[in-house]
Amino acid sequence: MRENFRDRALVIRTYDFGEADRIIVLLTRHHGLVRGVAKGVRRAKSRFGSRLQLFVNLDVQLYPGRNLYTISQADTVDYFGARIIEDYERYTSACAALESAERLAAADAPGDPYLYEACVDVLDKLQHGDPLMLLDAFLLKAMSHAGWAPSLFDCAQCQRPGPHHAFHPAVGGAACHQCRPPGAAEVDPETLHHMWLITHDHPSQPTNAQAQEAHRLTRAHLQWHLERSVGALGIMEQ
């Protein structure tokens, strides 16, 4: 039987529901992905409607209903939106991080706070840091936590020491000449080194070409393993 609970949460997405309600998808710290309804929040006199938006870290109270939880209280803990929504690259990177977290959380065990805490961390860093590099670091670390981080030095297939010049998600990342599958990307080994550095929170100064290549490889690896596209990542490529 579901019980009411209080938790920290980030809004992942929202849907209008009925005349005045809104369905809110929340990534919570201790309860995983939760869908709740915020009743009356689209009315002008709503008590907390303005808080239930992207890029706000919340303290929420939820009560179980027949199909959805009811959000009865929402207090702002942190607001990250000011610097994000005024910058297109920061905005799309933040949206891509949240959408990817939603996809990853679907397979995550409730009670694991990793994705929530990683999202709060990347939203905070997006206030000032390089958006593309921060997004890629977030995605690479989240994939590592999920158990399918790309191999970035040794061959993913035969473990032959690198550096290597090929990458393909189907084999798990870097591939040597013998294991390289058809369609593998030809890559700069320094790009893979850059990816390793940001995965482990080390400073990196890639060229623009290496940063763009790293993003393409990270996106390809993520979407291969999710077996579906992440819409916000596609928008970033336009």
C-alpha cells in the first residue's frame, strides 16, 4: 500500500490536466520517479503553482491517490532557472540532463539518491560552467552509475590496451583495429581522453572539435543503451 511522504524533488516535466490542474513528473531523492497531480495550480491564486516548474529544487509533500499522488505542499529549496532560462545553450543542456535522468530513472531502483543529487549538481554548475562539457560529464557519470559506461582506453571487446581510433556503442565504446565493427566512428584518441577526464572530475581543455566529437559519442552511447532518443539532445544538434 502506498503511503504519503515528504521528499526533495526536481520537476522533470509537466502536463495540463482538466481545467485547472497539472500533472507533475518529479525526480525525488529517495522515491525515484513520481507522478503527481497539483490541483488548482493553473489558477491565478494558486498557493504554489509558480514553484512547480523546471530548474527548481523542491521540498514536496505527497499523498497517494488512486492513480497519481497528490502534491499538497511544495517549498523552494534552490532556484537554478535565472541563469539557465536566459541562455539558450544552458537551457537546452539543462533540459537534456533532466530528460536523460527521466529515462535513466525508469530503470533505477527507488531509494537510490544518485540521479537526483547528480541533477542538482549539474543544474548548479550550469550557472557558470561550460554547458556542453557539463552535460557530457553528467551523462557519462550517469551511464557509469547505471553500469554501462563506455570504454575510453582499452578495447571494449578484447581489452587490448589503447589508445584506439574507433568507437561504437554496440561493442561498448573504444575498439581496436581487429574488433572494430562496421560503422564504427573514427575518433581522435584525445577526444576519448577528454571524456575520461570529465567522467572523473579532472580538468580538461579540449579543442572545439574534440568537445563536439565527445558530445556526439556520448549522445550516441546513451541513446544506444536507452534504445530510444532523447528529444532535447536532438534539439541541441539543430
